[in-house]
Amino acid sequence: MAQPKKAASIWDVARLAGVSHQTVSRVVNGSPRVAAATRDKVLEAIAELGYRPNRLARSLAGGAIESVTVLAADTSLYGPEAALRGIEKAARSLDWSVQISVLDPADTHSDADIVARLPRAGEPTIIMAHDEPGMRAKQVLLDTQPQAMVAIGPYTAEELAASPWLVGMDDGKAAAEATRYLLDLGHETVHHLAIPTSTGTFGGGKAHRAEGWSRTLREAGREVPEAVPSGWTFAEAFKAVQPLIADRSVTAILCGNDHLALATLRAAHLAGREVPGDLSIVGFDNTPFTAYTTPALTTVNQDFESVGRGAFELLRHRVDSTNPRPKPSWPEPELIVRETSGPPRSRS
Amino acid sequence: MAQPKKAASIWDVARLAGVSHQTVSRVVNGSPRVAAATRDKVLEAIAELGYRPNRLARSLAGGAIESVTVLAADTSLYGPEAALRGIEKAARSLDWSVQISVLDPADTHSDADIVARLPRAGEPTIIMAHDEPGMRAKQVLLDTQPQAMVAIGPYTAEELAASPWLVGMDDGKAAAEATRYLLDLGHETVHHLAIPTSTGTFGGGKAHRAEGWSRTLREAGREVPEAVPSGWTFAEAFKAVQPLIADRSVTAILCGNDHLALATLRAAHLAGREVPGDLSIVGFDNTPFTAYTTPALTTVNQDFESVGRGAFELLRHRVDSTNPRPKPSWPEPELIVRETSGPPRSRS
DNA sequence: ATAACCAAAGTGATCGTTAACATCACTCGG
DNA sequence: CCGAGTGATGTTAACGATCACTTTGGTTAT
């Protein structure tokens, strides 16, 4: 019925069931110290009134927090989007609520500004720290309320093991694998179109994808070309990649993510360079569209949803250490070979 | 400072400033009935303690709600993602918080289950009602708490004007425009690969994209082919579109969204049909990747972020009618002609 | 001079819930 | 038959804020 009548409170239930409000609370929270008959009476009253506990009051009264705030800068990328989905699913299955707050790099955020996004001080928070605004937010929260924070981002296995507040995949290793694959195909060297966070050191983080790439080249005794820095958007990538496309000696490009790879593919096509004949392109993340481009993109699959779930579990552990600390156990990154990679055309 | 000390409350501020907690409340809420000197003392104390009002306590005490819950089934599509961003921006600028809850069609949701997602009864809610789970949630909430709900989805101008809780774009009109464009290019008729909500009537909603398409064909006196139903994923679309690709008499396909269009493009390529020579393909939504596929997709641009903003404004009006009712005033859908559309090859 | 008025600040109730403690009726061992 | 222990409830006090009153002085009108 569409009546905007006020929601029933624990007192209404208590009155109807003929018990004290505290007894209702016990029933709702599954305390064992309630007689079966009383419990039934209460449950009946709850059903009749359609009573649902008020989350706000519950946490106000010192109960569990049961709410996570996710801070993210760019939810249009597949990675953050999938991780958010993972967090939400994990959270919902435990009846936590998820708040989201988008960090707009356009706003000039003071540090206080970032903290102010949390609905309450000390609010449990997960940060998508794969880009500059995210890294910055991570740092701010790390200084302010470290115990209630978890960051998701690209880190090496050692970093992940050392930091009790990090969750992520080993991007360096994945990049190494992709680079290795291209070298094995016979490419002299591999060039790299890098996402912003990979070009420098942000918030103390290292350039993991770029690092794995250059390390592999070095280990193979190859020349390590300068990484080409790109922005996050298709347009920026398209512009940034032009020199690599124009340079006929470039036979393989490892791209920092699939958006950059698609822009590279487009640029190659417009410049008349055949893919993978003239040029091999490998992306990163296995964004859904990659399987349906023409040619279909070779890329590295990442199980972001698992990472999101892992982040949530870790957060629960950190907020309340009676919860088990999850071991980082999502699937390893996996190279998916499709149609944009192949051996270089032999120079005859 | 990494001290996990408890957050300051209004009482702590009051004690430090040497006033009552109510006076602090007045300062915080900008009441004019406070002496300048007192206000300064309080502000100083606030700054010193780093005090931030507790949202939970605030809304518990009967203050404004200042929180929206967004219900969405699929946040991986560009439309919902962009709309969510619009909502979040609008909400944050007014200091509201945004909760998100993903409707997983895999879970069998009872109606009560949907209501239970709201953190409190009567919680202001925005529903992304462009797909089946969304439509269903819309219906459930419409029956339960209509006054605190707004739905975003595809509706005709008349529907939008008639329903005080609807926000959306005129998909039918946009589809008509795209169809008209293809006919004007010289195509005999236009086929339609339809998103799930367009194939039937869901929750009382009509099949707007399909409807605009068929109406235009009818008005032009053309044969109206059966619309081909597809699922939301690339894989489903790829499979569903095969008969259209195989049929050489098909020269133009209007796709229900850009994902379907990309899958169609891929299928056409694999079948050796040239685009746009043999086949014109038009998508829907102007998802960012569409400008960078090869060939680049012709599509219909939609300003989802504005729609999201509009939904939030409308919600504010409905929750508290002293807020102005926003007029639906986002930009009209706009056809973006790129490379997948052209005149049919003349049959000589 | 006194009532009336007003701005500024304080007091106490309230929101819905949980935590801590108090109470009460039994049962049981000695 | 008494005191201790226990299981099932009730009572009271937070939690952090707002709201509706009340109090306190100082002006102003009569």
C-alpha cells in the first residue's frame, strides 16, 4: 500500500509482542538467551509490522559499523568497475552497505577535502589507488586513519606481503610475461605505451607495468626503449602513440591498458600499418570489448572482481581483527592471445 | 598523526569553547541567532579538534536525510555508469552521500529482498530502470514507497511529463532519427538488433528504441522486419546477430546499444561482409570506445551524466517539495555519424 | 517603574538501537 | 531450607545530533 506511514521501530514491535524493546533487540540479533515462545511472539510482531532495524541507529549505538566507503577516481575503466562490483557483492552478502565517492581530479582537493568524503570519521574505506587521485587519497588516509583503510592497486608480491593494507595484483609480473611472450615471437624489442601511474613514482608507488616490461627486456639483453607516457583517455592515447606508429622500426607495443591498446590499434590502422603483420599490439586488463575488436586484442586477463572481494575481506580483518586475515589468493594474471600479436615480418 | 583516537563530538567542542552543545549545533548549521564572538570561539574549537558532524546521528535526530541509494543491475554499461557519475557529482556538491546496491539477476530476488537493500525504510532511491531487474525493482518500490523514488530509463516525452518520478531520454525519438538517417542514405529498410528491454514490455514499459525504429519504417511505407532480440553481453549479441549477417539482403542494422553494434561489426567482419559497403551499422549511446574501433561506429550520443544529475534534482524535489522541480532539460540525443554507415552498394 | 519584548544561550526530550547492569524465578547441592 | 548459580527478562544509560522549550539579561514602550 502506498501509504507513507512511518516505519515501525523496535518499540512498536515490543509493545505489540508484549515484551521489552531489549528483548526484541535480542531476537533481532540472534542472542541465545531468549525463550523460544517469546522469540516466536516477537518474530510474529516483526512480520506483522514489517519491522526492519534502522542501520543508522544501530551503528550510532556502538554496534558494528557495517558500511564501507569506496573512493575511486575513474569508474569508467573496466578494472575499477569490476573491483567495485566485487566489493559490493562481498559486502552485500554480509549485509554491509557500500558508499561510493568519486574523486574528481578537476576539483582541487585539499587533504581535508578527501577526509571529509567519509560519512563519519574513521569510516572503513577502500581506495582504488591505481591513478594519481587515488594514490593521493591513499596517502592522506594512511596518515589520518590507517586502521580503517585498504587500498587496491598494482603492487609487487613483496609490497603486498609487507603492507597490511594493500590488495592488488602483481602487475610487474604480468607485464613481464607479456613482454617475454612478444620477445619469444621474435621481436627485437618491445615498446611501451604507459598509463600515467607507470611513468613516474606516484605516492611512493613504483611503475609496475613499466618496470616489469623494462626488467624483462634487460634480462633478455635487449635495448630498452624509452616508455611513451600517455593519459587515460582514448584521445590522449591516440595522440601519444603517434611517434611509435610513425617509427617503422617499432614492431611490438605493450600498452598499459586496453583503452590505450584500442587507440593504438586505431592509430596503426589509420597510418596503414598492418596488425599484427607490421606491428604487434598487446593490451592489459582483458576489458570485455577486447574480444570483439577487429582484429581482436591480445591482452592480459585480471580477475578484478576477486581483488575487490579480497579488499573487502582484508578491510573486515583490519576493522575487527577477530575476522580472519584473508590470504591474497585470486587467480594469477593470464595472457590471452588473440589476433593483434604475431611474429614480426621477416626483414628480407 | 596516526592516532586512532576517537572522533570529537559536539559536546567536546562545546566544552572547549565554553558554551552549550546546542550553541555549537547552531554555529554548525548556520543559525543567525549566535553572537559573532561566540561563533568565533566555537569555530576555533571546531578547527582545533578537527570536529566533523556525525551524519548518522544527524539524520537520526530528524534532520535532513542527505543520502541516496542507487539501485542498478549492470554498471558495466556506459549509460548506467555515466548516470551514476552524474548522480554522485550532483549529490556530493550538496554534501549528500551515495550508496550503491547492485541488483544481481542471478540472485532470485523476492520483492522484500529489494526493499531490504535500502538502509532504512523510506530511504530516497534512484533506480536504473533500463533492464529487467531494474524495471522490477522500480515496480516494487513504486508500490512500497513511491514518494522517495525516482527511476531513470527510456521513456517517451509524454510518459516523462506524466510521471512525477521518471527521468530519462526520449529513446524512441533518437531511434527514429537514426532510422530516418539510414533510410535517407538509400537503404530499402533497416533491421534492428534489440536489447532485452526492447523486445517485450517490461514492468509496463514499452520497447522504446524498437518502437521508434518500427514507427519510422512504417511512416516511410517500408516493410518492417522482425526485430532480432539479443542479450546484453557481447557474446549473446554476437550469436543473436548471425542470421542478419548471413542474410545478404540486409543492408543496414540499427543496434540497441554500442556493445551490440561492436559485436555486429565483428560478426560482419568474420563473415566477410564489408562495413559500410555491404552493411551499415549504427549503435546507440556513444560509448567512448566507439570512436576508436575500426571502422569507427556511427552511434547516437546520449548525455547520461545530465540525466543522472536530473534524477538527483527530481529526487530532492520529491523528498522535500520546497526544492524546485527541475525541468527535464538535458541535451537532445544526437546522431554521430562515423564510419560504419553509408549508402548501400547499388545493385547493378 | 513595570510590563512587554527580543536576541542569545541553555535545558531536556527525542530519534532507534545496543551495552551493561539489575531483577526475578527457578533449580540444585549441601 | 538456605544460598548460590543460571536462564530469561526488564531497566537505564549511552551514542551524537536536532528540536522545542525555557531561562537570562538588556531594551523599549507605557
